[in-house]
Amino acid sequence: MNGIVAIVGRPNVGKSTLFNRLIEQRKSIVHDEPGVTRDRIFGTCEWNGHRFIIIDTGGYIPESSDVFAAAIREQVEIALDQADIVLFVVDVKEGLNASDYDIADIIRRHKKKNVIVVANKVDNYQRDLLAGEFYALGIEQMFSISGMNGLGTGDLMDAVVEMLPEDHLEEAIDPNIPKVAIVGKPNVGKSSLVNALLGRTVNIVTPIAGTTRDSLYTKYNAFGFDYYLVDTAGLRKRAKVHDNVEFFSTIRTVRAIEECDIAILMLDANDGILAQDLHILSLIVKFRKGLVILVNKWDTVEKTPNFDKEFKEVIQDKIKPLVHVPIIFVSATEKLRIFKAMEAVNLVYKEKSKHIPTRELNEKILPYVTKTPPQGARGKIVRIKHLQQVQSHSPAFVVFATHPKLISVSYRRFLKKALYHEFGFWGWNLGLKFKET
């Protein structure tokens, strides 16, 4: 995935409607009242085989009678600095507005080339003729669309794809070497861990940078395996992301998780596992990446008998239904157990390629089903016939059953737990798909 596309414009021009259409889900709140998008929202857009992140910057004017508030100006400035492509949305129905000229002036000062004027609310031929007045903004590229019904959005996306930057980082790194993203909230010790690992390693390669705004990839050799360590910015709760630049940094951290093979989630031993950590964990689970949890700063906490065991049990309880996740207590600054952490990464990476023969799979799992069969509903009996492992970017299985839609979430978790118990798959969120038979 490459490229960040930001949608900017004054309030109530239809930015959120366009955003929702492009990501094909209703994520932004759409309402006629200006300024309902108060926080920036991001999603993934796919078009003609290309994937990129798209951001709805909002048009909220906080307690201001000024038509063009400083808050909007700041969002436009940062979008122009950080995004690869900017979609400048205007409202054909209302016509040119003083705020539109202000945004155009900012764009000219930045000398941003990849800007497209999106003349929205063009629902008929007459309005398409009216869109011509927006050429007065001095921006060469313009497309007339209707975010509400999708008219013209295909041509717009074709133009966006043409503008997407080439992913030079992907050209620079070896695709056969697994990527290990080190993620966590700010100041948890991610960079300290990278420095500690590289400080003891003979096979150090000069860091390979993509663009200046991307995460840093460093080649590292451990226990006979080559890896790219990906040091990322810290993820905060959205409400805590006051700095606009930090927001874009957060977007790139999400992208690093999506593109990695294994994610090391670092926790602070003084804080335990917090809501912020669980949010990052949810992204790792969503993208089905391998997971190793490191509890850093272990040297700074006062320990009692069984403290590490109780600490681990708390984490295991919080990350349910995930099981068999390596949890290592480390100190990056003291280099405590940091190589044990990399041993865990090796284990998880090896588990990724584990394949269970179909016969063995069913011999081990079907007895669980026989002992605890799924409950039917509406007079229908659910029978699980057999299981089969399928090829995927992470371990995944297909369960063939009668009336699979009736199988409850709790029973699906039961099957996953049985698979973990019998076959390990340390550090992976197993994919489980049910098919009618």
C-alpha cells in the first residue's frame, strides 16, 4: 500500500460523503449541519489494484464566527505538507466562496502539484456547466462529481491512482526478508529496543529509508534469520493526538502494522496493559499479523513473589480470545532478555509456515466437536463435517458444516482454542471460515 490522500475543504461541501463512498463504508458522520466531522478519520481505499490511505480532515470551526477559522487553515496546511495527494472539495450548489479562495491561496504558497479540485454536488447537467467557475481558483486539475450518488468518482479515482507515488521503499528492501514492526504507545522504549539489538549485532546494515515520512527499516540478523526491524512512531488515543503532524505519523504506524509480518507490541511495566495498548493490539489482530508482546522497563518495577506470573495472567486475560502469545519481560536499556524476545519472533515466524495435514487435523479436532457439538437453532441441526487448512498470508482454516451461519461466536472461539491447544500456532490470530456442506 502506498500513498496518503487527504480530503480538504470548508465545512458542508460534502467531504465526509465523498470519504464514505471511496472507502465503501459509512465511517464518517454525514449531516447537513456544518462541522459535524470534528476529528480526522482515515480508511483504506482500493481502486484498480492500488490501495492507499484516505483521510477526511473535517471542516469543524470551533466556537468561531469567522467563515474561515484557524482550525481549518491548520488542517489544510498540514495536509499539504504531509499527504501525497490533496482532494480540494468545493460545492457547486453554493458556488465559489471566500474560504475556497483562501484554501487555494494556501495551496499556491505550498506549490503543491498533486492537488485536484473536486466540484461536488454535480447531480445534473446544469450543475456540471456551473462547475467551470472553479477554474478561477487557479488549480489545473478539476473533476465534477456527486459524492451522494457516485457520479464521476470513477474518473476521479483514475486520476488519483495516476498521481500515487511509486513505493521506492519496496524496491529497496528484499521482499523475502520478513518485516518486524515495533509498535506501542509513545515513550514505551521502541527505539531503545532497536538500539539495544543493533548494539550487539555484527550484521548491521545502513538503515534503508523510503521517503522522509515513512518508518525506518533496518536489516538485522538474529539466530541465523534476517529481519527488517521497523521502528515506528507511538500510537496515542485519537483524543490525545493534538498535533496534526502526529496524526499523520499515526497513519503511517497503522500502515507499518499492515505491511509487516510480525508485530512486537511493547508495553510499559509501570502501566500494565492500557486501553491504548489494546487499540494497537486490535489493529494487529485485524490485519492478522504475528504477535509478540514485550513488557519493557521490567528493571524499574518492584517485584513480589509470583509477580511476573500474575502480571502475565492479567495480560492474557485482557487479550482474550487470543492464546499462545509469547509474553517476554525485558529492559531495553539494560539489554535484559532482548535476545529472548528475538527468539520469540523466530518462533512466531516459523509458526506462520506450519501446515497441518488434513487427516491429522480432523483426527485431532473432530473429537472436540463430538464431545461438545454446536447447538442448532430454529429446528435445524448443525453438524461439523471436516476441517481443512488453506493457503493464506497467515494460518487459516475452513470448517465445512451444515447451516454454518447458525454457529455461534462462542463456539467459533471454542474451535480456535482447540486448534491452538493441539497445534500451537504461537502468536497468530487464526483465520476461521465456515462453509456450507
